[in-house]
Amino acid sequence: MNNDAISTTVTAIRNANTKRKAMTRIPATRMTRSIAQISLEEGFLKSVVEHKENGKNFSDVRLKYFGKKKEPYIAAIRCISKPGLRIYYDRQRIPKILGGMGITILSTSYGLITDREARRRKTGGEILRHIW
């Protein structure tokens, strides 16, 4: 398993999305649970179910599609901060993705929050990923 749980999660969701799979499995850590919960609340995922297998926790993430051709709700997902290069923005510099149609997930002193919530709370933080 990769040491960077966030990039593992992003890669698993991106690969399942590309293959138009209904579900993917990601390792369940506090960080990946929060990321999946935010994506679920924002409408990018259908459901997230946690279970334990061989003493390890996993989350089964059901992806959301629309139309007969199964067009994905997630057009793109990008990891911004990496273990070797952390990216921090103050509240004025937090980017709007596609004019507010996408989201940015930030790690702040309030926990993991979206860009809209960070602007409302007037706080900055580490930019983890963009979803649109």
C-alpha cells in the first residue's frame, strides 16, 4: 500500500470513474473518510459504506453516473498537495474551480472542509484536492 492515503484514494476513484465501474474500494483512514464524506455531501458520490476485512478497514465507494451512457458526475479529480510539496493558501487566494461548480478540499484547523466553507469561516489551509 502507498504511504500517501490521499493520492491512493484519488487514484482509485479516478481509475474506477474512467472504467465506469459502479464501486471502488479505498483504505479507510480518518482522512479518506472525511474526503469521501465531503464528496458524498457535495453530490459527487452515491454512497460510502465502511467494513472490516482481515483486520483492516476499507470503504466501498459507489460512484454516481447520469444518463444512458453512464456519464460520470466527476469530470476530473486532482491531487494538489503532495507529501514532498505542501500547498497552502490564505482565505483570499483559495481558488474557485470552474466558477464555483467544482470544489476544493482543504485541511484547516476546523478539519477537512470545502472551499465555500473556508471562505465562510474566513480561514485558509492546505489545498488537498480539486474535484469538478
